Amino acid sequence: MQKIEAIVREDSFNPIKKALEEKGIISMTVSDVIGRGRQKGVFLKWRAGEHRIEFLPKKKIEIVLEDNNLQVALDIICKIGKTGAIGDGKIFVMPVAEVIRIRTGDKGVEAI
Amino acid sequence: MLINSGDNAWLLTSSALVMLMTPGLAFFYGGMVRRKNILSTIMMSFMTLGLIGVLWVLYGYSLCFGKDIGGIIGGLNYIGLNNVGQLPSSVYATTVPHLTFMAFQGMFAIITVALITGAVVERMKFSAILIFSIIWFTIVYCPIAHWIWGGGWLAKLGALDFAGGSVVHINAGVSALALAIVLGPRKGYKDGTNMTPQNIPFIVIGAGLLWFGWFGFNAGSALTSGGLASNAFVATNISAAAAALSWMLLNWFYHRPTVTGIATGAVAGLVAITPAAGYVKPIMGIPIGIGVSVICFYMMRLRNKTRIDESLDVWACHGMGGTWGALATGIFATVTVNSAGANGIIYGNLVLLGKQLLAIIVVWVYSFGMTWIVGKLIDKAIGLRVSETEESIGLDISQHGESA
């Protein structure tokens, strides 16, 4: 079992969610986060001065998947989330030791 | 004429009440947008107090109420408040100092410009809305106010607009629609990104201030402190109450009785009674209020279906609410309430409704057309929209360097 933590653009979130739904990937946890990459945020310039925006709003999607579903999800997020501009985000993949459904006590892949 | 202290006291108070409606609107709108744009939305409303507050006394009052030129526009005889002093005008609000009438009218001009901004939130450049406001105020608001209130051609024809159903609400509503179409939708709108209200308590504060201020808006438009003002006052409250109640019930029928809904319903009720408050029997506030909530409720759904991002439904509530109000005036008006008015359809007179319809069409066409043109011109000159990055970060930071 694997967990995806995907940091994506706010505007990309809805299309990604819909595409995942179509492939049967429905359960997820979503949070509003702020973050930055190597560019240290964004620099806005105008006549009256400059302003560095250090952290930009993004959406974080956390999904736990069976191993054979992982690539499908990664492909969707990469394809829809990519605009080519700085700020598209990142995906982190990590192994999951255990999954438990609290209501029923199901464990493992059954509980995903 | 002699100054009537009751009239002046009420009209000055009403001016203050209407002034409060603009910050009220700022909260009403502000509560409906995403957190990152709340300050920008508030700013777009609040700045009108400064901008239009100054332009009004420089030349706006004169263009609206100055010496009539061909029924189209007022002259420059009141430029810089020339000849607007402590003595009453011989034409307008003859029992109060001219300054009072001018101040009262100024508050209307201010809020009309602020109303339009609801359509363009979360993506319009601040500099662009400033320039738009100056031009729109000068070539759309002032002529229309002159035609209907300043002794212009629509007034001479006999169209009735007690407190601004056409001058303020249809005008702003239809202009809002035009500007929203020229501007384009918010990024993410077409993808269904969540853009629901993020500060609903502010919406209620706003609606409360608007309802309170509207007593000045409508009852103050009697320009006197006698029975007519009372008529308008009560009609206003009844319409707001009826509309709030019926919107709440409609909302419940569809999903749940939402707080956003009842606040919107109350505002719609206030919009609809605006042209009618001093011409109809107060109890007619009930059918007028129920009618407007049904109409505006479905107009909002319709607008949503068209996928035009007229973000805060200024057209659905003010444009269509004002249209219904103007028609309702043609239906329910009676000279027993106001001898300076006329009788409506239920008293056997079809002519008034015809005149109302004419005024409605004129305002629709002129406001929409001129706003479209001005919007396109400003877009060509400096661009209407912020950049994509600025829109993502939010206008509070990108336009105002502030965060709430």
C-alpha cells in the first residue's frame, strides 16, 4: 500500500479530483496549505515598490492506494496538474505500514 | 420657501443612513468572496466614498440636477457647489437647504458605483476599476439620473422612480452584467473550483446595515418628513420582510434555508420596493416582496446555468429586482398615496405601466451598451484583469499589499 501526498495548484484541484473519481479513486484527504519551492516564493513588482510573497496557497491531496493503482493516480495528477509554469507542485510517495477502517475494524488493503 | 426643520432633520439623517449603506455593501460583498480577496472587495466599495464623494461635488450634482439641456443632461451651473447653499432650491426639496438635497443625492451616486463592483471581484485591477468608475459615473450615472430625476426626458414623460429602482438598481445591475462579460470569468470558474462565500457573518452584517440604511434611501426620498415618508418607510420594511421570508422558504424547498439566502432575499425585497415605496400602499410590499424573491431566485439560477461569471449576482438581484420594482410601480401605484404619482394597472390605468416599460428598456440598453464600450476601451488601454499569478495569490496582497 502506498500513500501519495500531492501539492497542487488550487485551480488544478477540481479537474484532478474529477479525473481520479472516473478511475475509481475516491477517498482522499484535502487541505489548504501554503508553501514555496526553490524560487523562494514570488516577487511582485510595481511602480510603488516591490513585494516578495514567500508562501503561495496550494491544495494538498493525500491518498492511500493499493500498489497496482498507484501509477494511475500519479499519471492523472501529473498530466492535469502540469501547466509548465513554476508553481505546478510536487508529489511525494511513501509506503504505508498499516491501514485500519475504524468503523468495522477492517485492516490492510480491505480498509482502503 | 421656508425651511421645515422636520424635513431637514429627516433628510440629513437619511443622507447619513444612505452613506452607511456603502460600507454595509462592502461587508455584504466582502463576505461572499474567498478570504484572499476580501480586502480588495471591501476596497472596491469603500473607495467610492472617496472618489464619487469628491466628483459629486465637483461636477456630478450639476450634471444630474443642473439647468436642463435638451432633456439629456444638466448644465454646469452648480459646478463646485456654486449656488448650492443654505437656502432651499426652488425646484428640488423646497423645504430644506439646497445643501441637504445635494448631499442626499450624492450618497445615491456613491453606492450605485459601488454596486457594480460585485460583478468583477477577485480578478479586476484596482486601477482599472478606479478609471472605470470615473468614466461610468460621468457618462452613465449622471445622464440617467438627470433623465429620471433631474427633470430630463423620462421624467417629463411621466416615468416614476421614487428612490432609484432604475437610476440605481437596474442601472448598476445591467452595467455589472456587461462588465462581467467583458472581463471574463475568474480563473478556475469553468472547472468548478470552489468559490463559495467564506465569511457569511459579514454578509449578514452587510445586509443588516443595508436594511437599516435603506429606510433613509426610500423614506428619505420623500424629501419631507410627513405621511409620505412614513408610507415609504413602512412599504420598505414590509417588502424586505416578505422577500426575506419567501426567499427563505424557496431556499428551503430547494435545499435548506441558508443564511446567505435570507440575507439576499431581504436585499432583493429592498431593491424591488425602491421605485415604488412612495407610490404604493405599504401593504403592497407583500406581493412586491414575494414577487421579487421568486424572480431573483430563479434569475440567479439562470445566470448560473449560462456560466457567465457575474460573480455576486448584481444583475440577478439589482438588475432584475429593480426591473420588477419598476413594473410593480406600474401595477400598484395610486394617487391616493402620492398625488404627484399616477395610478397603476390595478386602478384601471395602463399608461403608467407603458411608461415604466419604456424607462426600463432605455436604462437597460443605455447602461449595458455604454458599460460594454467603456469596459472594452479600458481593457485596450491598460487591461482590466490582474495577471494570472496575481489572481492566484489573491488581490488583497497583489493589489493592496495587505492581508486580513
